[in-house]
Amino acid sequence: MQIGIVGLGRMGGNIAVRLTRHGHDVVVYDRDSAAVSKVVERADSGRAIGATSLADVVAKLSGPKKIVWSMLPAGDITEETVMSLAGLMQAGDIVIDGGNTYYKDDIRRAKLLAEKGIDYVDVGTSGGVWGLERGYCMMYGGTQAAAEHIDPILAALAPGMGDIPRTPGRDSGKNLDPRAEQGYLYCGPAGSGHFVKMVHNGIEYGMMQAFAEGFDVMYRKDSPLLAEEERFSLNMADIAEVWRRGSVVSSWLLDLTAQAMTKNGDLSEFSGEVNDSGEGRWTIEAAIEEAVPVPVMTAALFTRFRSRSDNTYAEKVLSAMRYGFGGHVESKE
């Protein structure tokens, strides 16, 4: 298939390149012309064409049903891009938003584009800077017809089953979507994909916070505040490594933590000033609307707020994990 990709940052560029490696053709655009040239160079030969504007992207797409994937930060830039594409594309075309958009914005945009006969699909995308090789876990919403049409694109981006064992019982004939085992899932109407991804990121906040606090407790076990016989000098890198081997808390987040600690157990290269990208806040807002208690996620979000004025080893662990999976660079001290 052929698809336009708008926004060639850490994830957008890799998405474009991965698609060319799986036999798809891409028309790529970014405000930074150097980013366009770089993606064209990295792509499989002849499968990527650069564009100079949104109008040029649409013009260079062929066929009766044009598809453009926006991979931009949530907010004004995505809003402007989607609305501009709506004015350039025709009935039957498909606009995909793969960024971390607020799901209520998806619902509104889908209604506006539907008035013009254009389908809007929201794709919650997880995989960070590792997605080029590992693939991307995707949760998406929109009309079923549009979702089915772009399935070859999503299948190419998804990680596939890999070496993860099947969950017992999934082949029992229950009403379960086989795409979930491949790492991508149709969640329902427009907005549902980003809603699921939003909650995913809220959970991520809580998991990261638990690791960070646990390592902080161990890191400070040699504190002079303790009786001398109760002090231990513990090696953080070794503890992270042993937990990776058969522990019930083993995970990709722990893998990234172990990598960072192996380089430098003190994590002194990280300031510990931890940003939040929006999804944690939105998850808590949704929980309030539904009257669902989420104390862990709320505490994790508030800790990120506090980290910008006062931080500890725990926040350095958070920074290390965020850098590991997403390339997020926190400010230096």
C-alpha cells in the first residue's frame, strides 16, 4: 500500500522506514527538510518519496483512497494538520492520527471529517525509539471499514507474536481478536484507541514510580541515619540484573533500568526532573469522571510535579527509564 507520513521525529521517521521494509510505499513530510532527506535515505530503495508540504503529500499519493498518517505532538500542531488535511482530501480518504492525542479531540475531529466523507482513525502507538526493530504495539479506533482497509499497514508496523508464549485459553473459541496476539487491536469507535493508550500510559506512570521508589529505598540503605549494623551498601546494577532473571517483576522497564544502571549506578547524568506528557493527567481526569479510584497513578503524577523543584535518586531512575524507551531527555542540573 501507499501512505503519507507527516511528522518524522523519533517515532514518525522510524514508522516510515519500517513500512518500506515491509513492502509499502511512503510519501514523507516534515517541516524540517533535513528530516525528510534522512528518512528517504534510510528507507528501502525507491519506496520513500519526499514532499515539501501537506498539499504535496496528498498530490503525490495515488489511487482512489488516499491515506495520510500524522505523527505529531498532541495539541495545536496536530489540530492544524488534521484540519488542513481535511481540506485537501476527498470523500473516501483516511486520516490517521498516531500521536498521543486526547481521545475527546478524536471524537470531535472524527465527526467533522465524517461530514466530508473522510474517515478518521486514532492509533495509540507504543514502542518508542525501539519500534523500528521491535515493532509497535497499537490500539486504534474508527469505523470498521477504515480499520479493515489500513490493516496491512498496521500489520506491518506491529511486532507480531515473536517469542512470547501464547496465553493459555486464547484458542478456545471465545470471542477474542486474533490481532491482539500480533500486537495491534481494534478497540471500537473513534477515540477508543487513544483512550486505551491513555490508560496504558497512566499504568506506565504507576509501574515506573514503583520501581523508582523501590530502588531509592535500596540506594539509601547505607544512610548515616541508620544504625551501623543495619546499613547495607547495595549494588543497584546487580540488583536490577538479578531481578531480570526469573523475577515476577521482570519487564521491559526493568530491562531499561538495568541498562542505565550498568552504565552508571549513581545515574548522575540524569537530573531527576521528570516531565509528564499528558496521558497521565487525562487518565486521572477520566477516572474522576467515572468515579474510579486511582491512587497509585495519581501519586505517580504528583511525584513528577514535585520532581521539578526537588528530586531524589528515585526521580533519576524515572528519568533513566523515560530516556531508555522514548529518548526523552530531561534537563541537566
